[in-house]
Amino acid sequence: MLNRKIQKIWLFLFSTNVMVFSAQNDAGTSLEELRNAVPVEYPLINISPDSPRSSIDSVSLCLILGEAQNSCYAPDYSDMSVTIERSPLLIWPPVYSVYLEYTARQLLVVCSDNYDPVMHGPQFDLGVLDEGAYHVFDATVDRDQRVGSFTVNSDTITGPLTMSIKGTVEDDPFPLKRLGFPISDVKVMLKQSESVRDDQPDIIPPGDDLVPLVTIDSAVTNSEGQFAFDNLSPGIYYICCTHSDFNQATMAVALTSDALVNIKMLSNTASGIVSGSISELSGDDLSVLDGCTVTVAQRFNDLDYTAAVSDFQSVYRTVSGSDGSYRIEGIALRVNGESWRVRAFKDGYTEEVEYVELYNNTLKNNLDFTLQKSYANLNSDTTDGVVFTIATRKMAYDVGEGIDVRYTIKNTTSRDVTFDDFSLNCEYNMTIGEQSAETPFFQLSDLTECLRTLSEIIVPAGDSVVEEFPLYIIPEDLVTGDNDFWIIAAGLRSDKYQYSWISVPVEVRNEPVKVEKPALISAVSGKTECSLSNNNISLELPSSQIVKVSAHSLDGRRIPAISFQKRFGAGPHTVTLKVSGVKGICILKISGDTFIRTFRLNPVFR
């Protein structure tokens, strides 16, 4: 990926390092206009000038994070930095990602109570930018969540019938540290979609086989690798380059003015390498795992990462050796930086997947996988040739994780076995509780609806019936010690089949799921606090952050009415949940940049 980084920019805005919007902001939008656009959802961005031009305008960006009672209450922002990365997609104008980072803190000062609301947030000086589309991300909060976009237009003003596309075709030298060499005798075809020539829809990335293209002009590069197409109307065009020694390269161009493009072609002998090791995790012991299959594949369409291997364009595979190591060479590449899926799996074990970017003649080393035996924590009992087994996917779970339980009935006899006369037509039941507890935390029969309503279960001779129960999310308030042992029990829901009930222990650790993002640096002392009382969430936050609330029923269904995310400033907050229409006990997971908590919610109606 082509990276362009802007060094850290230290901005001291006014005396408090805060961009405060009062009567009017730089883009000419008044505060009143912004506030009247109800509801205002933060964050949002403000660009100055509002229609920047490449090579001319210096661009200033303000990330608006919220509204304060007055300027005194607005947080202090410092340590602002910007990283701009260009997308590897062959599209013109190019697409860039803008990642913003900053430190937010609440000043320990006494403020007046007067109400003079102001919008606030850090301001960044991006400088003079190249032509293209820029997508902005608040990397301090969530690097994957886009908060806004803007466009930098060309500084060239061209008449509508005199537009041209000119460019150069070069080889991609990576990993060699040299400039690309021009490629002569490249056949360059200018194409356009027949179905979109009149409608002019949004630009479609090159390589999408669903777009039928029609060639409208062609050229051959000269000794300097140059080509040109003149007298073009505004629209979307595709430049397709072919050469016997290189992979085909296609660039999409949204033509609104004269375009000057550079196209890289990768040698058709280019290939990547992947290597690493496979280990087995059993309890706290880590050992090598041989005989594990490793595949490397690239999809036609990379939108659905859950697709089967058969959906992939090319599949390379190997098996880990006696020392657990593997190595796959000769992975044919079309362009540098392609995304490939590496999958490690073995019968009886969990599957692990990683996505990597591969480059020509470059080893992707130390791509290691750790697999666990799947549903290895089990217990079985046999009655009259029928084996009843209960198993959990893991032996130990952390607070906030979901316990996954599988119940199996295996018929080892030579005749079919039938189970019927179920209570309330619900064939299975499951309970979860502490070893010493008489009453379990959870019973599947407490759900308002059964998993199924079958009148009977028939297990053919030599066959099995498998039931996977809904995930049970471990609430934090039920784990009393550092390590608790719970009992998972399941069986057929009928007094006739008491012998079908069987149990297995699991270890529950009082270690909340780790938050991947580092906590924001704050100048405010004190720890984060989060509690739940009746229908109210109480927060004490050391810094401004986005708080996410996720609610699920005991059978694993998401409850949208009380699931949301919102940015809160530093200090105390109380959120009242709207529980009308929510039936039964549910699991509430509340997380922010500096904490994660899980609660069991029993809605209280007033």
C-alpha cells in the first residue's frame, strides 16, 4: 500500500487547544444551522475551504466531537497528528484514508453556569492535498469507523468537450528499491460500461466481473510508456492494459477534468511466500501440531469473508510437518499488496483464519496459528446402547464470553430409538449453575419459546442427533472469585428420560474480555466506574469516549431497543434504558475505551 504520512502537527488553538464554534465556522455554516439540523449526531467534520482544489488550497479539518454548555466546559485537545494513506485500488481520482489522532482531557477549572453552547473538537492542518476522495477516521476512538468524507478537486478547468486522459505505464519494481521503468508496446484499451454510459452511476472498482465493458478507443504505449485519449466527455472510464510479460492492470477513472494517471503493471512471474507454525493449546500447555492443513486463497469477490474455499480463485495448500511448521511458495500475484486468506484446520480442532497482504518475492514469515480441540470438554453416559454426551467448546471461559454447549444422542444399537412425550412439546432442557448451588443461574425452559416443538425424536440405528444450545453470555456479577467452577447439565425434557441428563464442569475466570484499543490518556485522575441499578446505567468516565451498549436475550437474540452507542464526555453520566416491550431477563454488555462490563438485566416497569 502506498503510504503518505504527515508528521505530527502540534496545534495550540486559542489558550485551551480547543476549536470552539460560535457564531459561524470556517465553512460558512452557522452554529444555529448545525444545531437546527436535529438530531445532531457526533462526530462530524468541518472542512475549510469547503471545496478545496489540489496544488492550490491548504486544507484545514476540524473534527467536531460534541457540544459543551459554554467554552469553559469544552475539553482540551492536544497531541494532534494525521496519517494519510492512499488506497491500492487502481481508481482515478484516487481514494485516501485520513486517520486522526489526538489527546482529549477535561481541564480542572471552575466554570460559570451560563448557557452559551459551543461545538468543540480538535483541528488539523492537512496542508495542500492531491486530487482525490478522502475518507476521514477518528483513529483515537475507532480506526475502522468513518466519521466523514470530502473531495479535493483538480485545479485544472477544462471545457466539457476537451477533456483528456493521459498517462504512463510502468513496471512495479517492489521489492527492489528503484523507480518503475516505463513499459513500451502495452496495449491500452479505453472502456466504458454500456449500461451506465447514459446514467453515470457511482464508480465501480476495476475487476468487478458483473460490469460488462465496451471498448471505445485503444492505443499502444511508446518507448516512454506513454499513452493518451483526447476529446472525451465527462463520465466513468476504465483503462485496461495488457502485455505478454505482465499481469493485466485496470484503472477506473471518474473524468470531470483532464486526468494524468500512472499505472503499475506487475510481472506475470511475480509470487509471494507464506510460512509459520501450528501449535495445539490444551489447558495451559502449548505443543506442536502436525498434520494440520493450511490453505492460502484469494477470492474473486473479497466482500464475504465467510465463503467456502471453493469460492476462491486460486487455492494453495500444504500440511504442517512433525515440528508444526509449514511453508507455501509460488503464490501467483496479480498486483502487490493483494489480500489473501490463510486458513489452518484439522479434523477435531477449531479453525483459525488470518488475512495477509502479499508482495512479490517477499516472505510473509511467522504467520503462526494456535488450534484447540473442538468440544474436547465432554462427558458421556450410556443407557441401553444409547450414548448421551454433553460438551462445551472450551474447558475455561472468561467473563463476557459465551458458553457454547452441544448435546448429542448416539444410537449404537441395530434398531431405531424413539423419544416422545415431552413436557410442553419442548424436547430439550439445559441448566447452568455453580457446583454447590441448588438453583441454577439459567434454565432453557425459562425461555418464553422452545427451541423446537417436536412431538418425538427418532434416532436411526448407528446414527446420531446433535443439538447446539444458544450461547449463554457470562455476566460479571455472577462470578464471585478469580476462578469459579460451574456445572452445565442437559437432557431430554421428560420425567421418562431422567437417565438422559448428563453434566460437565467448566472453569469461569473473572477476567473480562480485553479491550483491543488502548485507553485514552487523560489528565483527570480517578478510575472508570460503571454500574447498573434497576433500568439505569451509571457511568464515571475519566475521558471523553464512545460507550457501546449491547443487549441480548438469554437465547442469544439481539435486543435493538436497548442496544446503542453514544459519545460521553469525562465525568458522571446516568442513562435510563427504555425497557418497555423488553420481556424477560437479558444480558447487557457495556464497553468503552477504558472499560468493559457485563450485567444481567431484569427489566423494571413503572
